[in-house]
Amino acid sequence: MTILDTSVVIDKVKLRKPINEDITVVTLVEYPKIVYYKYFYGGVVFPIKQDFILAHRLQLELLKIGKPQAFSDLLIAAIVVNRDEELITRDQDFKYISDAAKMLGYSMKVKIV
């Protein structure tokens, strides 16, 4: 399955496009109006303990290269990695997070549109 970042969700809503992909709870909080969008058919993915642990590890790697990232993006990335999903985003910072995941031996599928 594919997970959409908040920016992509907002774009789809503005264009009145259906959303069949999943979102994370981060998007649910950042863009609460999604629950009223009648063309949202995806699910909401909630983090588990392992996601927080991976987010922490990613941040440690990012700090080593001087590119710390926002907690919300780290949590989204950890959810995507731990579930072997693909993230679609407009946020270029996910490139740094993907690189950090590689340094830890993980593969993060991210498509920046």
C-alpha cells in the first residue's frame, strides 16, 4: 500500500480527487478536516513502539550529518519503513531521512512529487 504525506493529501482534496491511499495519524492531526472528506477511502495508520524507536535512531543518524528533522516527519518515515510501504510526499527533507534509513540498513521507499 501507499501512504500519503499531508501535503499530498491537501493537494488531492483541493482538486477533489479520491484518496484511496492510507495516511498516518500525523496527517489526521495536521489536517483534521480529512475525516469529513467524502472521497477519502484510505485507512489511518497508527504508530507502534517500534516506530518511535526507529524514529529516534533515524534522528541520531541525521544529527551526525547535521540534518535533524521534525518529529512528525521522522515518525511518518518510521511507519513507512517498518511496514515496507511507499511514501508519496512533496517534502524534500524526506531525502535526508531516506539516506539516514540506508545508513541504518533499511530501505525507505519515498516518491517526492
